[in-house]
Amino acid sequence: MAAKGSKGGGRSGGYASTEDALAVGVARIVHWMRGHQRAVILGVLVAIALAAGLIYYRDYRKNLTARAATQLEQLEAELAQSNAPASAVGRLRDFLNRFGGTPSADDARLLMARIQLDQGAPADAVKTLDPLSGRALDTPIGYAATRLRADAYAAAGDRDSAIGTLDDAARNARFPFQRNDASAELADLLVQAGRYDSAASIYRRLTQDSAASPEGTGVYAMRLGEVLALKTVGAPPPAGPPADTTGRDTRLPPGLGGPTVSPTLPVAPAGSAAARAGSTSNGRSGGS
């Protein structure tokens, strides 16, 4: 029994020593704070100021983002009615100077680049799109910026850069219809570059894609036949892409698109070797 009492006394002694150490530590802290009251008060004030600043900045950013979205919507509506692209670029540049760090700035850059491209300034359009170059292709902004950059490269005569940009979109876009659209435009550029085999391979894959609409499949089959006809007769590459069957660039905001009809592939005279080759190729691709 004596041994048990001794063991229990050892434990209580340990608790007492721990409590004593805690009391000593608290006493030291209190003593230090009394000797450094000015530093303690200053530290508390700094912490309060930082917390208030963070709350203010968060509210400021929230309000700024909301104002930017509202003003961009109003600006888009005004630009759609004014039909003055020269002043539109200046107004969009002013918007970016004020709201450059908001999400709406990305949409403004897309709109500004499209207007610059329509004005015949593809180099300016590429420069406008530079801040969006790091956006992932599986995001709406990233995909739209990549497609628009490819258009700007093509308009500037830099076909290789346009092909590389579209190839990236065709491989890495998020949705099948986006990959198909990019692939079709890529094939058009490959035809213009005289790379008929590569273009035909893409068109052939698109005609067999279950995600494509029947109308789209028919268009791809027709273009496949045209490309095979050009290859058969050794025709030079066409000067421009096939005509857009929709007649409109759907990547633009409503009211700012306008017709975007492009030159078609050359049509071979009736009875020529190219015409016969195209007819035969269309028959084969339609049956695949």
C-alpha cells in the first residue's frame, strides 16, 4: 500500500511542476508586456489596420468587377449601334485602362482584337491578345482567344503560326464541337498551303465523327472531295478558304459579327479531269 501511495505522490508532483512552469511562463509574458506596452499597442493597431484593409480591398474589387461588367455590356450595345470601328478601338482601350484587372477585361480584349482584325490590322490584334496567351484551351476565353489569334496570324500572312495555333486548339479544346471546328479551319489552311494529304486526313476523320451533325458531315464530305480532286490533277493551292456556310462568325458578340464570306475553292470546268475526280471522290466519301 505504501508503494502505491508513493507512486501516486510522484504523479501529483509532476502535475504540480507542470502547473508551476505554466504559471512562470504566463508571469514572464505579462512582465514583458508591461515593459513593452507601446510595442504591444502598436502591434494590435497594425493587425486591426491590416484586417480593415483586406475587407476594404475585397469590397473594392467586388464593386469594380460589377461596374466593369455593366459598363462593358453598355459599351457593346453602343458599339453595335454606332458602327464606328475606329472609335470603338479607342473606347475599348480606355475601358482596359480603367478595368484591366477585371474578368471583363478579357472579353474586351477579344472584342477589340476582332475589330482590329476586321479593320485590317492583324498585327495589332495579335498584340491585343497577348495577355490572353496563357489562358487554358479548356476555358471559353482561352479557346476564343486561340481561334482569334489563328485568324490574325492567317490574315498577317503567317500561315505556319496559324496552322500551329489551330492544331493546338484542335487537340486540346474542351468540347468535341470545338475540336471539330478548329480541325475544319486547320484543314482549310492546310489546303491553302498545298498540304492536300494532311487536309484530306482531317476531313475524312470529320466525316466519320459521330459528334458532327448530318449537315456538317455533308459539308466535310464535299470538301474532302474537292481536296482529293485538287490533289488528283495537281492543281495549285486555292487563294482562300471555302465559304462559311453559316455566313457569320459566331465567336463575335451579337450585332458585331457581320457576314464573313470567304473565297471558295476553285471549281473545275464541267467534264474536266478535276471535275470527274471530284465527283468520284464525293461518291466515295459519302458512302464511308
